[in-house]
Amino acid sequence: MTSWRDDFDGPDLDTAVWVPHYLPVWSSRAESAASYRVEDSRLVLDLPVDHPLWCPDEHPTPLRVSGLMSGSYSGPVGSTIGQQPIFTGQLVREDQGRFEGRLLAPGHLEVRCAMDLIPRSMAALWLVGFEDEPERCGEICVVEIFGNAVRDGSAEVGMGLKQIRDPGLAQDFAAPRLSIDPADLHTYAVDWDADEAVFTVDGEVVRQTPHPPTYPMQIMVGVFDFPDWSTGDDHDHVPSMEIDWISD
């Protein structure tokens, strides 16, 4: 696959690449629409105070998400064929068909972004199996930062492999504390092949994990809010992720 880069230079998202929804298969596109804007050659994902809960009837705790996906796949309504189900046996509520905006084989992926987070929010970019076969569902997490892990000019930066439901993938995820402020722009990246995944922040190697998945993977990016973590005086905060570019 040829190299690709999205600088967000156009007036809106490139819908040949991105689905501006978070796992609509389990709800609907109307109920899972991202809140975003493209301005000054950057994409801003955010969660306004009135952004609805995601899958409120089925998710075990209240969750709000504003996310994009570079692929989508599901079976018909009423089937169990869909990406990243909340629980075994979850039923498809809206058929998403098959969309392959950008699927990656072993190679490189990076994002340059800044995050505005408080202790009840999180932002992340990750790769997940396209899941046209159920076991092809593992995850390569490029960056995952929780607001409650940011302090004193440093942050715990999650990266590594998540097994999800892939029996052939070993869980190998960690969140080392780095001397960075995620509110500033930083470049988070991974290079991977069948033998190893190498994770870097601003060009410096942070983690290496063996035997990452090599099946087709889609890009996922999102901002998350966990209302149950509220301290009671934080309801007016709008968490966001400002993305300068994503490239492979």
C-alpha cells in the first residue's frame, strides 16, 4: 500500500477515508456521530457538554465518545457480526455494510496531536483489526492518555498490544510515565512487522513489543468522557483532541 498522509487541509473530513462515528453498528450513525471541526489545517474532535451517551442501554457505565474510524464492517441487523462488541452476543442494530477507507498492513503509523483533558476524560489513537474474521480483532495502541494520569509536567502514555478476543495475540500493554505535557503537540508513532512493534514519542523509542498482529487493521481515533468520574464541578469542561496530521 502506498504511503498516505491526512493534513486536514480541506474544508471537511475526507469521507473516502473516515467514518465520523464511533462503532455505529451497535447503535446507529445518528446516535454515534462525532463532534468535530476542521480548521486551520487541523482536525479538532471534542465532546460538548450536551453530547449524548454512547449505547446507554448496553454499555455497563455511562460513556460519551467522539470518534472516527477508517473502516467499518458488519452483518445484517439482528446478527452478531460487528466490530468490537461490548459483550458476547451483542446484536447489530444498524447494518454498516463494508467500508475500507484506510486499512493498514505492517508498516508505520503516526499522529501529531494535542489533548485537552481533565481527570474524567481520555483521548487515544489506535489500530484495530478490521474483523471481517472474528479473531482478527487485536489492537495496536499508538497512544492512550487519561486525564487523571497527567500531572507535574508528565503523563502516563499508554501504548502496546491489546488482545481483545484474538487467541493468537499476547496482551502487552503498558503506560510508562513520560516527561511530556499532552496539552502540547507531540508525535506518537508505531512501526511494526510480524516480529516486533516499536512505539515512539517525538522520535524516541519508548516501548517494543513482540509479535503484533499482521492482518488488515483500521485506524481509530477518539475522545472519551466518563461521567461517573465527575468531581461535581467539571460539567462545563469540553475535552478535545487537536490533530495536526495522521500518516502512514
